[in-house]
Amino acid sequence: MKESILTSHTSPVAPTRGRLSPLGIGDAHLTDGVWAAWQRDNAATSLPHAQKWMERDGSLDAFRRLHPGADDLGERRSIWFSDSDIYKVLEGASWELARDSDDRAAVQEQVDALIALVAAAQAEDGYVNTYVQAGLGQRFENLQMSHEMYCMGHLIQAAVAHHRATGGDALLAVAVRAADHLVAEFGEGRRPESDGHQEIEMALVELYRTTGTRAYLDLARQFIDGRGVGIFVEEPGSPVDGVYLQDDVPLRQRERILGHAVRAMYYLAGAIDVAVETDDTELLAAVQRISDSVTSEQLYLTGALGSRQHMEALGEPHELPQDVGYGETCATIGYMGVAWRLLLATGEARYADLFERGLYNLFAASTSLDRTGFFYSNPGQRRRALPAAPVDDRPDRAEAPGTRPAWFWCACCPPNVIRTVASLGAYAMTSDAHGIQVQQFFPGEYTIHTDAGSVRLGVQTRYPDDGVIEITVLESPAAPWKLSVRRPGWVRHAEVTTNGQIAGLQAIVEGDAVSLTAEFAAGDRMVVAFEVEPRWTVGHPAADAVRGTVALERGPVVYALESVDQNPGIDLESIVVDADAPVTEVDIAIGDVGVRALRAQGRRVDGRAWAGFPWADRADAESATGEDPVDLTFIPYALWANRGPSTMRVHVPVLSR
């Protein structure tokens, strides 16, 4: 195995080039706020929860049955690509080992056991897939649906995480054997196909970054460039849908992307990785073009992606239904991965804004406050209160039930959440030759390695409840460097103050950042205050599903009406909101969590004009809106469905005057 290229980066994405460098997870210590608490719960609660369900659904047994001398475990019980669940949990647990966690001993035990479980199941030639190895399929014969390379990709990402977090090679050796097997089978154009579900491309590039083996990067590029020309062959009972598989148009020729939303995002992320490592400006420009299309035409306000339950697919431009929109959790995680990679590649702060939108809204909504329940799909409207999720069973994935289920038959989302939370510190800051950029506002202590030397910063903030971010220099080299704080796109006004030690130096409020260059000393402090006020947002005029409605935002947080917060008699299907009336802020509690709620005024709509027939005379409809105002309480969308089944909506019809 070759010497690592980037031994210093304990980060999920560690490019060797690009505009910005990421922060290592081991260099970020989140100390306070919702994200630090979630990280603690991730290690203490979510990882054991996942282990229990992987045992229960047969995912762990799928590996055990392949071990030499294994007992007869009966029929294989888990979904055919359940290996990926194991690998994602293993990746998340590995990133936990890079942090200073109170549950380190238990996490280490879990990691060691999972590595041993996986290693013992690998075939001598490096192939590993428990479904195929159980005799239920043939190697690489139904690539459009088998998920073989998808699963191996998650194995490789877990191995890279474990190696970067601990320096250990036990899992990395398994991943290298698997990757070498893929190179032998597919490399240098020996076979034109790739996997129906993109993922392996990102993994191979990260393995290249870790080992220096060029064949992995070359194979990733082959998979990216080979797709889009009809590489998948129809199999009996498995017809080919080129749009669904993104095999209808080569990526470099695309203006936009359709098909399966998660696959699309992983495709773009892998292409960015390839473009960065090969200095392929044409490929990077293509991804930016497609990403801009996704953002401007297919992205929900909450950061959701995928408007169709059928095929879990992206819709046409501005096709953004709220009540039947899909919004898979994994799709938003994938979109955040695209945004993060484009930020590192280009340095453009707008990508950090997009990452933030996904993080504080759909991603935060994906998980219950006790961190043991998960949404697979995330609608923007719930018309009726559906039954609560079963406590002791795994529902399907198509429609979000009334509360968050503990696990799923297709359990891709919970492990994806776990690995993202574990690695969250890596997304807080970046650096370049000039200095440090604060990208996300997490209270904590951070060590950043710059050209000037190592810097240690402390961040204090109650963001997003307020917009004050206080940054204290804890250690700094005796050389000037630039400290930049991202100015989110929604900010209309920012104030900057500095302490007396750097008085006379002007902090510059640039278009997308607040920046200060100085020879900093320990104790220097910069305070940036963004004005955080409620604001009404309207959708694109072509987005018919939200025409005539408004949504309420405050800072990066999207708000929603939930029935449990409203006065008796308020039906969320029969109200309009007065967007000209004042919006006030109130503090409430949801469970043990303090919440900044917003109170607006609205009117009831009398439904008698539509009695017996869902269409009414325009004059009757216009007179159906009541005169008496009613209070409407909005909560962060991320917190809905934590108090039992309810109705909910993000976009509310606006009162016409």
C-alpha cells in the first residue's frame, strides 16, 4: 500500500487541490448548541440504536452466514443492498473516533466488531457482497439494480474514514482488495458498465487520495465519462430506464438532470471529485451548470429534492408539489455533499449557503428529538394526521407516517444521518493561502493549519436564534492572516466590532463575507452581528403548487404551521395568512427543547361555498374569507411531528386585499 497523500486531513472529502481546504474532524470540537448535543446523542443513542436494528433486520447475519464454519442462519432477511447500511454506520462510528467523545470506548468496540464481521466475509479475490455471495445473484450481471459497486463504495468510504480517524489499516486493507478487484474487472475499459446507483465514483477518488493509487482515480473517471450513452443492458424482469439511471445523456453535455434524486446527487459529487483531481475544468463547469439548474428549478425551500414518489425521482423544472413531494433525506444529504465539494473547488460562498439551507431544514427534520426516529421522505404539507409510526416494526419508505419510524425496510437514510452528524465539524471552516473562512456557525473550538502556521479559534454563538457570532483567537502565529466570516445570502445588514488590540484595522464587509487581515494575537476578538428577522418568501411564478402562497423564514430556518400549536377550530386547510401584519417572536418548548416560534395573523376561510362540490363561483369564494383575525403559530419545520401525529404546512395561502 502506498504512502498516504493527505495524512493530515481527518475529513470525509480531502481534495489535493482546489480553492479551499477542509477542516479535519479531529480539529473541530463542538461545545454547545443543537449540533454539539446531536453529536453527543449520535454516539450515545443513535449508534447503539442502529446496531440493534441491523441485528434485528438481518443485516449483520448476512455477513455472519458467509464466515467459515458459520451456523445455518436460515433465509437471508435483509434487503439486497443492506451491506451499505453496515458500512455507513461503520463510517459514522469511525468519525466518532476522530472526536473527543464520552462514548469512545463503546464506539471503539462497535467499530472493531464490525470490521471483523466484514473482513471475514470477503472473498479471496477481494469481492464482497453478501447478497451475491449467498447465491442469490451472479457477480456484476445486473448492475443497473444489484447495487454491488454502490455497496463497495460505502465500504471504501468507511475504510477511508477509519484510516483517517485512527490511522488503522485493518478496514483499509479490505477496501483496497475490493477496489483492486473492481480495477481488474472494469479498469482500462475492460467493461463499459458502472453501477446503477452512483456512489463508487466518490469512494474511488477518496481512496486514491488516501493511497496514491492512480488506477482508482482512472476508474472513477471512466465511470463518470462512460455513463449517459446507454451502458446498461436490459435483463429479464429488469427493464432499463435511462432517465432514472442518468444513462440517457453524458454528463458533460447536460444542462439539467432528472431521474433518481439520490443517484443524481452522488453522480454530481463524484464528478466534482474527479474534476478536481484531474484539473478537468470542462467537467467541473458541467457540474456547476447542472447544479445551478437543480438549485434554481428543482430545489424545495426546505432543501428537499425529489418531487416524485414514483422512482424517487427529480421532477421537471418547478414541479414542486408539497403534499405528495418526496424529499428523501438521502437526496438532501447528497445535495449538501455537492454544495460542499463545489465550495472547496471554487471558493464561492453561495454553496455554503445551500449547504446551510439543507442542514437547518430538511436534514434537521429527518430525525426525532430523541435521535431514534427517522423520516425517509419529507413532505412540505401534511393534509391529515396519519397514524403514528409503528414502534416495533419497519415500514416501507414511500410516505412519511405520522411520526418518525425507528427503522425502515430500506434503511439507507438513518445510517446516512449518523455518518453526517459524526462528521459535522469538518464543515465548519475552510482555509486557503490567505487565511481562514468560517463557513458554518457552530459553537466550539477549532484548530486550523494555514500557510502562516497553526491557528486555534473559539466560536461562541446562539445562531440561528440570533445572528451574533463571536470569534476569539486562542492561538496564532506571529504573521498576518485573513479571517473571513461568511455573510449568508439572506442577510440584509451586518455589524462588525473588534477589540482594542486590533483597533484601527477595518473589518471589510464584502459581498459574501466579513473579512479582517491582521497579525492576530491570543485574546483578539471579532464579533459579527447579522440582523435576523422574520421574512415572507414567495415561490417562483412557474411553481404552480405554491402559487398564491407565502412561507415564513427567519435566518436560515424555514418555518411551518403545525396543528398542535394552533387554537381550537383552526384547520390548516382553511386559513389564509396576512403577510402585511406584524410577525412576533415567542419562545415555546417542544419536549425539552426551547424553540423560537413565530406568531402571525390570518383569517379563516368558510368552506360552505364549496359544500358538495369542490368548485365555487368566484364571487362566493372571494367572500368566504372571514373578517376576524386569528393567531397562527409557526415553528421551525425541522421540529414538526415530534408531538404525535399532526397536520402541517410550509406554504400558506396569502390573504388578498
